[in-house]
Amino acid sequence: MLTFQNPSFESTISKEWLVTNGIGGYASSTITGANTRRYHGLLVASLNPPTQRQVLVSKIEESIAIQRETNIEFSTNQYPDVIHPQGYQYLKSFERSPLPRTIFQIGDQQVAKTIFMVEGSNTTVVEYENISKATYQLNLLPFFVDRDYHGLFQEKEQYDYYYEAQNNVLKIHSHYGTKPLYVKYYKGAFKENRAWFKNFQYQKEAYRGLEFQEDAYAIGSVHIVLEPQEKTYLVFTVAEEMLNNNPKQLKEEAIKRVNNLSPKTSNTFFNDLSIAAEQVLVKRASTDSYTILAGYHWFTDWGRDTMIAMRGLCIATGKKEISESILTTFFSYLDEGMLPNRFPDNAGEEVEYNTVDATLWLFIALYEYYQKFEDTSLINKYFQQLTDIIEWHLKGTRYNIHLTSEGFLFAGEDGVQLTWMDAKVNDFVVTPRIGCPVEIQALWYNALQIYQFFSDIIQEKADEIIQKNAQQVSKKIKKHFANYFYNDQGYLNDVVIPGKMVDDDLRPNQIYVLSLPFSLLTKAQEKSVLKTVQQHLFTPYGLRTLNKEHDLFQAIYKGDQWERDTAYHQGTVWPFLLGDYYMAYLKVHNFSKKAKEAVRTEIRVLEEHFYKQDCIHGISEIFDGLHPHEGRGTAQQAWSISGLLKVLIDGDLL
């Protein structure tokens, strides 16, 4: 629990919360209720799960009145040059578990506010409880918007917000032809009082160099007299059938669900991290299967992110059914030996295949799946597809992916970025990496070794020619890798084109050569690489994407798209890389007791971040390159959580 005495505006709005509904919808804001992102809202519905997200309810303006005295407002907003109201000063405490609960202390009166969503439904419930000794009147004024979650809402769009009121339910249409939003209150009276509220300022959007000003619309307010220890509720939903449910029972079910998600080990951080992981595991309507959202608030499901993140989120944690569902879905989208990089957000859009590593990560995920569950049936079922992948990569596939004479996998063409360092501004690719990137060679070698491993254990006989070619290429890579990639400074070159080009930028991609199951280096070389990464790229918040001494190093991630994307992989710190860094560290140090204790100690920095900074019970996408303290990018990132879970489980740190 976070507690406050004389809190400041800045210290409180830097802390966010997030709750989700398992189908891509969510509710999120700061702990004061002041929105700082366009992505914040009490109801962000996913209308085509897990995509087509629509912000419908922005927030609630809140006040109390005691014995008919003047309202005391305890909500908070940022407008141009003014904070109004200044409810943050009444903030007493915030706890995230099991549900986000904020307590406001207003003189002798206390209001407890709890927010949750209904699993599988675009429904948000807000509970208010009078936890003081005196009766007061609670006044609640919901603010509405109706827009795509990437956009902003303005008065000039002339929404009329027609509504019908019956039995404590408001059926609201933002304008003619829209599907209704339902608002239900359980006590008190609704009083119409229409008004536009103008120029909310979203601080996080301004930092990102984006438009940051929005309007919202109010239809009217609900006025409720609350006795001591009494509770009341507001329900916001697009599903009319949800109005028949008892909100108290819905809350009990939500708490029970959260409690059931906890592994209940002696490691509280691991337990809470496991619960947070469930936020990114969602159902996709179009495939009737599970998938992984890359991050909240704005990412959907991506092939590369999913293959990497599922290792810690699903496989290491023993979620066999979900793991199999995800793998099955991606196998169904194989094309020319490649997995998709991104599923479309909207119907009619094409699936995108611009990735060289997602398909190779599939082999790693399958190998770890087999190691965890010993399930040969799934391997048997898709072995022919694995063979097709190997065959396509041996003969060459889209985006100029082909073999060199050394057995290396070459990838890339002008204007396209195929590796995870994929920042692109208009036609400018920030880190093109055309050629033979170091982590792609490690993944390619491991894919070939894993293919051979599966060939030896399954019933279906492998194609002898493809198997023989795969073995020969594997031997070539093993023979040539160190000669081309291990340099005189004791670390690995980032990209090589044999006989033409060597990019020896010091980057974290080399860590995969150490962490993946099948090694390409000697023990001495592994120790040298680890030492260099540790000295120049490691921070307890993640690995830097470029060493600080490099001329192109960017110390801060901020600004417009050009500034942010040109810093994204030029020094910015990424927590997800810690998963493989720590596994490499433990591996090189033979999983010694001393090594395990060192990792446990370093992880406490992100544990502090998880509980007290940025998104409470979340791990940020990235941090600044020079002084990584404040989370940047998405507030809750799937593979950031995954990396920590995998290390805690597979590193035997629990």
C-alpha cells in the first residue's frame, strides 16, 4: 500500500493503475483520477477483441457535501496553467491488490473508491464507500467521450449525447446511429446538467511530442446520500445484459479470480507478477484463441513479441492450454516459411510478415514448450510446418532472406526493418541492420538444432534431403561464427556481411548467443562477452541498446516521433532483455549459489519499480538510456513481465 502525507500533484500523477477484461478492453488512470494520457479512461472497450478499442468514459468528477454545505471536490484535472480541482491533496492511500482502491481524506470524512472490470465484458464498475463516521452526500459527474483510443475528443465534432433514463439506467447515444453506452447507478437521483469541459491537458502525451489537449462531455450528475460504512456503485457497459448483475457479487467474483491467479508461493513479488501477467493474455475473437497483447496502453498482438513473451508468461508458468492455443493460431498463419509480425487492428487489413526473427523464435518457444510439458503430440502435429520453415529459409524467402556461403542467414532490404530493433520514421529506418545480425544467427542455429532434436523424438520421418541440408548448414555456422562475429575487443559484432561489412557497434543483441539453448562460443568467449555487456550495457532496469560512448547514443527518450524513434534503439534501456541477460549470467556462472543471490539482489530494483513507480503492479516498456529511473513507452509491457517470470522460474530463484 502507498500512503501519502501532504502529497504534491507531480508525485501523485506519476503513478498509474490498470485493470483489464481479458478481451483487450481496459480501465486506467492515475491514482488521483487525473488522466495524463489519451489512452486513459474508465471504460476503454474492445469492440473487436482484442482490437478496435474505443474510449467511452473518460473519468468521473467527484465531490462530497456534508449537511448541505458547499461541495468539496476531491477529483483532479490539469487544464492550461491550472490544476482544478486539486483533489490530489486529499489522497491518503492507494493499494493495487486485489483491486485498485484509493482512499481520500477530506477533513474528518473518508471516501474509498474501488475500480474493476468484468472478465470477458466491456464493463467497468466503480464502487464508492463511506468509511467515515458521518453521513455525507456524494456527487458524481461522469465525463464522456467517444473516440478511437489513439485519438482525441473535441467539442467541434458536435456530438449530441441523446439519452433515455429508466429504472436508474441511462441509455446513451453519443450521436445518431451509435451503439448505446449504459450507465447504471444504484442509489440516489440523477440530475441533468449538460456541459462541455474543455482543454484537459495530458502530460504524458505532451512529453511524447503529441497533441495533448481534449474536451469531454457531461450529461448530468448522480447525487447519493451515503451513510457510514455504506457502499454504492456506478456501472458503465456496452453490454445491456450486464445491468441485471449485482455489482457486489461482480466485485466478489473479480477478487476471487485475482486470488486464484496467484501461485501463492513464498515470493510475493513472483505472485503479484504472475497476476499482472494475466493482463496481457487475452482472447482474440477472429481466431477464437488466446493471444498476447504486446503492451498497454496502445499495442496489440505482434508475432515477435508473442513468441518471446509466451516463454515466461505461458510456458515457464505451466499454462499448457494457453501456450498450445497461441502456437496453433500462429501456425495457421504461416506463409512462405514465415510467421506474421502483426495481425491487423481492423477488418480488411492485410497480415504483415515483416519480421525475420519471429519465425525463429517459434522454434525456441516450441523447444521450451516440449521441455516443460513433454508433449510430443503438438510437435508431431506441426512438424511438417517446421520442415517447411526450414526449407523456405534454406532456399530463401521474402525480404531477401537467404543463406550466405558460411551458412549465415542474411536478411533485409532498403526501407524495411526485420529485427526487433524496428524503429522507422516515414521512410527512414533508424537501425537498418541489413545483412547478418548477430542474434539472427544465434536464433537460426538454434532453430536448426531444435529441428534436428524434434526429428529424433517424433514419429513422423523427416525429409532426408532437408534434414541433411540443415545439418550441413548448422555445421557451417558453428565453424564460421566466432571468426566473423567475435572481435578483438572480446564481444560480438552486431551485424556482418561476410567479406563486405562489419558493424561492431556494442549492442545487447549478442546476449542471445549466450542465453539460447545451443551455444556457438567457447566458455572463455562467453565469459568475455558477458563481461563486456555487463560493463557497458547493463543497468538493473534493463540493457542499454547502445553503449554510452557511442556518438549516436541517446540519453533520453522523449519528444516527437522523430526524436523518440531515433532514441528507441540508440541507448534506451529495455527491461525485457534482462530475462536473457540473467539467464546468460547464471549459465556462465554454472547457476552457482553466489550467482543466484546476485541476480536476486539486482531484481529488487525492478521490484521497487513494480510496487511504487509508474504503473503500480506493472513493468514499463523502456527507460531512459543514461539515467533509467522513470518508465517510458507503454506502462505495462508483456515481454518485460515475461523476462522476470522466466528468470525467477528457470533460474531457480523462488
